[in-house]
Amino acid sequence: MKTHAKVVIIGGGAVGVSTLYHLAKAGVTDTLLIEKNELTSGSTWHAAGNIPTYANSWGGMRAGNYAWKLYKDLADEVDYPITYRHTGAFWPAHTQERMDLFRHLVGISKGLGYDMAMLTPSEMDDMHPYFSSGDSIIGGILDPYEGDVDPSQLTQALAKGARDLGAQIARFTQVAGITRRPSGEWEVVTDKGNVVCDVVINAGGYYGRVVGEMVGQKLPVVTLEHQYLVTESLPELEANPDNFPLVRDPDIMYYLRRERNGLLLGSYGHEGRPAWLDGMPDCFANQLYPDSVDDIAEILESALEHVPLLGEAGVSRFVNGPIPYSPDGAPLCGPAFGLPNFYHACCFPVGITHSAAAAKTLTEWITEGEPEWDMSMWDPRRFGEEWATFDFTVKRSSELYENQYAIPYPHRLWKAGRPVQTTPLYDTLKAKGAVFGQVAGWERAFWFETDAIKDDGKLSYHHEVWHDAVEAECQGVRDNVGVMDHGGFTRYEVEGQGATDFLNEVFCGAMPKVGRVKLSYMLTPKGKVWSEATIARLDENKYLLCGPTLADQRDHDWMSQFLPVTGVTLTRGSKFDAALMVMGPKSRDVLQPLSDDDLSKEAAPWMTVREITIAGVPAIALRVSYVGELGWELHIRSEDLTTVYSAIMKQGADKGIIEFGSYALNAMRLEKGYHGWGADFGIEYTAFDAGLDRFVSKKKDSFVGRDAFLAQAGAPKDYHFTAFELEGHGADALSSDPICKDGKPVGYVSSGGTGFRIGKRIALGYLTVSTKPGDEFEIEVLGVPVKATVASTPFYDPENDRLRG
């Protein structure tokens, strides 16, 4: 076995071997993959091997399409036989809400240039010789790209391709430990000797948590049982060798396809069953859990109504194997927090499909420093060990498994394992009718029930009960004053003689003067938008940065790589760890009597910061507003939160003070046209694409991404960030809905919703064509074209007079 390598990959399943192959194709062949047993001996060998391209997002659809395009030619590419069948698939719908989802997904596909399509019941019957829609199915969706592959053959083919290019694989080799040398290199300790390397990739599958613990990280990975059955051979299929589409019925919760001359049927129609709660076995290679016949019996009975042929088949075998889950059901794929050149690539519930996109992403991280696609939804740093505990992961993952095929309504609030992190106001707000959601583990009020409006638990793509409550919240902020407890703000403190120089290098904008606040962005070396922060300069060499909640670890890692050896300290968090947003035209009337500090327009103008005393306690008061009204963000200590909140509510009692939550916050930021991280900007866009170039300093001689930014300044833009007003009333535009001109897609929605202060449906999005206010397009909302007129932003208070009040 090699003793030195550039890259070591731990884990020989589809993800690890695909990464080895992609690295080799990119020219990185000084690599070693270590597998403690035979290749594919984890989840890979028993996987059903389906390759769906159906997904609820751009990222998911691109990942699936990248996979099948790679797999269809792989056998010829590496000269290794693979059983790969391109059959297509259809998904029946039994409800109109499911049809709404399918129309939305067809729209996403249309925007990507793919060919998903709606189907009638008769069209599905015609496509499948053994399927009958019956009376309950009202339509469906076609995934023309789906197929299935033999997972073991696929992995062995990738291994051959990698070996042929110079990569090495060490099988039956146990990793016992991982340490980092003073030089920054990693040393992987095995029972066959040690290997020193620059980069380590944890591709341990459901053992990814064990590998993470070797470097001090407790990854939120839990293993569940997932089962499918394979029937005995059927005379009808022996006589008919033709392929037919895979069927996925999400309402009945089964999938069904041909498996040689039999049928393969899998199901998510049972409660999530976590395994190994008392610790992982040393080895579970090529093993399965006991059959669980009862779990699949009821689903099988329902499936028989549509595929009567199932009733003629005996069961050849059950396959009940381990499947890994995270607390949001997505993989952990990307840089490990605080560990340079260490990557996680584990916890893939759809590993055969997603292994290709994972390998592409990891290879780009290693060879180019950033991936082509924005894969933040897979970034392992979206979780924190303080809240994404093993117990929480077990509860949440089980809930997700049971809802694998549930309609992914945009306002579904997962409940299992909560609450985890709360502010001191949690019980107070709950008693006042707060309906909480969870953001990065934090309980945050999303909206408030009233005497007349109660949470009925009903979900829809159309009107939901919270709309009426949130409309009142937004209007209360507009007309009087509102308060929001914003738990979980991402904060960094930057101090030292070199603080300003450091921040000027990391951020593309110039630093604010003492006592001032600026919004600024971090660019990648390729000039793409990495993230943002509100930067408050408290003193000559002291700054407070506030950033996106879910980007805490991710952005800390990014800034840390540019940190000088001396002269600057970068600290995650702050002693001022709680925040109240006090927003609205009467906010000054509420706050001034509670402070001896002058909060007048002259003393505390817009975009300033002051260290003040409020209700007798210290606070950092930022005169900023994400909602577009006169207001303050008050950053205070958690132990003082109840004191300040109570004083504010008492002082505002005669001023119409109201509580507002995250739904209202988002609706109001849309009305201002403000970009939201993870939705309206990211590493797929340049500052010019996203309409953020005005935040880039043209005077600074140096900052990360400057050369790329200057080169882009003279080039045509790939995208044009645009705002739209939608005609009429109805369902809100959803992320990834296509924007069309004369029926042809020319862009997509990044954020959509209702502006309750202006009484209009609005959307933000990206066009591939230039435009001007007043131009007309159509946005396909749940498959229905809606007239959308290009608008100037802000939609609300375009002169920002209310902000400056």
C-alpha cells in the first residue's frame, strides 16, 4: 500500500469510487482509496439501483441528469460491462395537490431544458403493459430519463476506470485513526500501515459518523432500515423481454420496476426504523436486517389494484438493508468545518444517483477551490454539533423517512426532536400564539395565531391560514411598530490592528467608518458571490459581523483561510448573543423612553451603529432594517432578553405594537427587493449577474476575486437579476418556476411570495435576456402561465424614505 498520496478516500462504495474516478479524470491520480472490506460492501451492494432525475429543485434535477448521462456511456468509456437500462418512469397522482406539485416540477424541468411532462391516466396505461390507472389516479408526471443500473457493476466499472488512470485501491484495509501533522498534512493510520496525504475524503457511507469521530466531529448521521422485495420469475415477463417504465406512486408510497423476469417493489410506507442506536457494529459488510414482511404487506395490497400482475408472483427474496439519513434528508458533501483539506462525502440516501454529482463537486473543490454548482444544500457545515445531536438526528430522520413521498409544501414545518435551541422568550411567545419553525436548530416564531386565526395544520400550494395572520403582521409593522425575537443570528467579532486590512481583503466592499454599518459581500477567486455580512464598525479596530444563520461554520471557514498569523482575531459568536428587531414608524417612540442615549434621526441615522443602554442593560443597536421600515436591530445578552422585551412591549402597548415572525420578515424583504442567501445569490452568480456590483469597491487595490471581477466588468452577463409583479391573485410563485417569453423559458424564479403591504404577488429571479421595467413575461405558477411585468425595486417605498425616517 502507498505510504504517501495527494488524496486518500475512506470508503469503497459508489460515492468513494466515483470520486476516485472523477479525480483521476481531472488529472489527480496520486490517490488511494481505502476500503475495510470488498468494494460495494456497504449500502451500495444491496441498493435498488434506480436512477431518478425527478427532484424538487434545480440542484436535484441536475444531479440526477448528470448521473444518467455519465452511466449510459461508462461501460464503453472504461471497457467494463454494466447492466444499465434506460426505461423512463412515471409518477401517478391521486389528488389535485399532487398534480399541482407535478406541474411545478415540469416547470423546473422546462427551465433546465429537460423534458419532464404531465401525463393522463390513459397515457400511463398505454406506456406500461401491466399497469392500470383505475378510478383513483387522475394524472401523473413522466420522467423520461430514469433508468436502473447494477450498483456493484457500476462501482467496479468506476474502479477500473480510476485504476487504469493510475489511482490505487486498498481493499480489506481497516482505518484505525486520522491525525493532522504540524505540517498540515494528514496521516491516516490503518492495519496495513500508515499513509500521509494532503487531502482526506470521508466517504464512509453509514459509517461516516465513525470516520468523523476520528477527527473529533460528531456528524448527524443515523442508519435506518429500508426494504424492497423481488418476486419470482413471471411467465408474462419471460415471454416479454421489453422494458417498461418504472412506476413510483407517492400517494400509495411504493416504487415498482422490472428486475430480470420478475418485479422489484420497494416502499417507504412504514415508520422509520433507526438501527444501531447503541453503537455501530465493527463490520456489516454484505449483510442485511431481518425481513419485515408486515411493513410491505399493506402497500403491496394497494399496489395490486394498479399492477394486478403482482398478485400472480411469489416473493423470491426481501432485501432489508441500511440506508443513512441526516436531519434534513440531504447528504453531507463538502468541506469539514475547521479541518483544512478534509471533506465529508457520506450519508447519501440516494447514493447510486447522487454519487456522480458528489464526485463532481468534491473534485472541483479539490482541483479548483470551488464547485461549479451551488451545493450549499449538501454542505456538512449547515449543521451544528450543539443542536444536531444523535438523538435529534434519530427522531428527525425517522420523521423524514415516513414522509419521503409527502408533498414538499414550502411551508411544511418538521416537528420531531423539537425544540432543541430556544431563546429565553420561547415560552412567552408560545403563550402568545407563536407558531414556531426551526432554523439551524433554533426555534423561531414564523407567525402568530390570533383570536380569529388558528393554525389548522392544513398545507397547500394555495391559500394557507397563516396568510391572513401574516398580512396583519406586515400591516402592523407598516402602520405602527413590530417586534421579532431573532434567535440564532450568525455573528463574528473581528478585532486587532490588522482587522480593517483583513476585512478589506476578504470583502469586496470598503469597510465602514467608525459608528457606521455596511452590507458587503465575499467573492470567490473566480468572482462568484460566496456570502454576505452586515458589517458594523464599533471602534477603529473592532467590528461586529452579522451573516446568514445557516452559513455560520461555512463562512467562518472561508474567512479563516485568509486570516493573517498575527494582528487579527476572528471569533465566532458574541456575548451579545440575542437579538430583537424593533421595526416600524413608531419604533423610535417606543425605544427612546427606554434609553438615555439619543436615538434621534440626527444622532442615529440609517446605517449607523451605537453601543447604548436600553431598559437599563447594554446593547449594540444597529440602525438597519431588513423589512424596509424605520427600525433597529438590538443585539443584547441572552440574560437580558426578557428584560428588554418586556420593557419594549410595555412601552409600545399604547402604540399598536405587534409581534411578527419569519414569514412576515420574508414577505417584507421581498417587497424591498433584498437578496436572500441560498435563494437569490450564491456561487453560481457573479456580482454583475446578481445585480450586486454596486457593493463592490472600484477603488480598492486588492480583495479576493478582484481580478475576476474586473475581467467580468467588460464581458456580457450570463444572468440579469430581475423583479416582477404578477397579475391577479392566487398561488405564489415558487423557487425555480420558469420565466417565459412567448412560451419559451428565459429564466427562473429565485424567490416568490405576496407583498402584503402592497397587496401584490411579487417575485425575484434571473433572466438570460436583458430587459427593462414594463417588459412583460409569463411565470408558470403550478403550470399555469401568469402575466409578470418587470418592476423596479424596491416595490415598497422606492425612495427609502421610511427607512431613513
